[in-house]
Amino acid sequence: MLHSRLLHYIDEVARLGSIRAAGARLHVAPSAINRQILMLEAELEQPLFERLPRGMRLTPAGEALVAHIRRTLRQYRETVADIRDLRALGNGEVVIATMTGLASSVVATAAATFRARHPQVRISIRAMSTREIARAIEDSEADLGLGFNIPASPRLEVCWQLNTRLGVVVSPHHPLTAMDTVPLAQCPPFPLIFADRSMVIHGIVAEAFAKAGLDIQPAFHTNSIETMKRLAMSGEAIAFLSEFDIAEELRDGRLVFRPVRDAFDVNILSLIRREKHGHGLAADLLAEEIGTTLRPGNTRAGGDAAPERP
């Protein structure tokens, strides 16, 4: 990389169109600036400036170099700001709004790993519904939001998205575990666990059964992901959740996930934050940790789909 002083010399000459003016701005002798530019031009074997009677004008080679210089200087300033923020990181707090199942699996795992690296940062994890997550981010009540099928809004920035299908969640001894994928029609003979109508997942599952022409009477309704998992573990009841909802239970072998062959094609998991809002470094680092936890092939969380970055 070019010497840092030379970066500033060339940038100022390009901005001001004069070596003398650049020298006055930088408190450097014009002859020293000119000497450095001539040496670089000799090294590159082409001129960077046209020497005009009333100043200096960039050549095409000079324009390309100045664009690189300004990117480099901007990145340097951003890095210095990040380093300074790291010193203040210990006094920060990150609030993440998420859903119950994600809070107890993906978010808990990511938060614990993050906290081990930054032990003085406080992390608040708040379980909410999908619409409450969006509202909390819009109203700046939370720094990050993680949830399924969050409605789009011009006030929200999507950090990344992941399409993770719902599937059948059952105990390891359930008859359906013998199948690699489960037809929806195979589910009604067993006790079904449905999310409460207040949860977005209820509409997804109910619509799938309706489209398949299956008349069902769920045995259980609950607005608690934890309750759904407990009921599925206890016998032959079937819950409909994503692999991320049961990441810990999958690792421990307490539950089994099977894709549904003919339903639940789309179930978008999104990490969001406020659009055009000053994001703290701690929130950015926690967002990266969540992304790492959700990365395909990561043993800390379930999932096999690649992130879809907008």
C-alpha cells in the first residue's frame, strides 16, 4: 500500500488542483509534495497529473489512483472508529427482540458465545410476536430483531434472510421417523399440536391442511413453543416447527425433524434492524454472531439452507 502521507498528498492536490495549496493545507513544503508525486509517477511509468499553467489536473491514471486512495482513507477512518468503539464496548447493551423458540435456541447460543468474548456487554433478549418484533425495531425499543415472516417495512433494514421450511417435529420413537419426508396426509391420525391463532405459524399450518383438503381437529393449542416441544417429546403428538426452533433438542436427540413433502415451502427467517439508524458496534457484532450460529453446517444450530442476502 502507498505510504499514508503520500495518500494525503495526492488526495489534497486532486481536491485543490494545486501543489502549493495542498502544501498550505497540510503544512508541508510544496517541493516535498511535488518530489513524492514525481517519484510515484516514475515508479508507475505514467503521469498522474497534467501540469497546467494554473494548476494540476488528474490524468485518467490519476483518477483511478485517487478513487483507490479515497476508498482506502475512508476504510481507515472507519476502522479507527471501530477500534475506538471497542474500548467503549464494555459499557454497552444490546436488546434483541425475537420469538420464543429462537430465543431459547439460536439467540441464546449466539448471545452466550458473544458474551464470552465481550463479558461486560449486557444483552437483553425479549420474546415477542412477529408484529411486535417489527414494532420494537421501528420504535427503537430493540437493536436487532430475529423472527419468521416479518412483514416488510421501509423503516426496517434486512441484514439477511434464510428460507427455513417448517416440518414435522416428533419424539425419536414416533412411527413417522421411519420416513425421510412425511406427506401431510400421514399426520391427522396422530394428535396434532397447533400454535395459537395469535401466532403467525398457526395460519401457515392451518392453510396447508386446508389446501390439502384435510379435515383436522388439533388435540392441542398453545402459544408457547416450549410447550409444543414438551408435548411432542411426551408421546405420539406432532408439532409443526422449524429446525431452528428445536436446535438444542435435535443435538441432544430428544426430538426429530422431518420435512413435509407437500407443504410449507416458504418460512422466511429474517434478522432486521432500524433503517438509516445509527447502529452500535456491539449490535453489529452480535448480528454477526447470530449469522455464524445460523450458518449452514454449523453444529450449534439446525438448518441446511443458505442465507439469502438482499
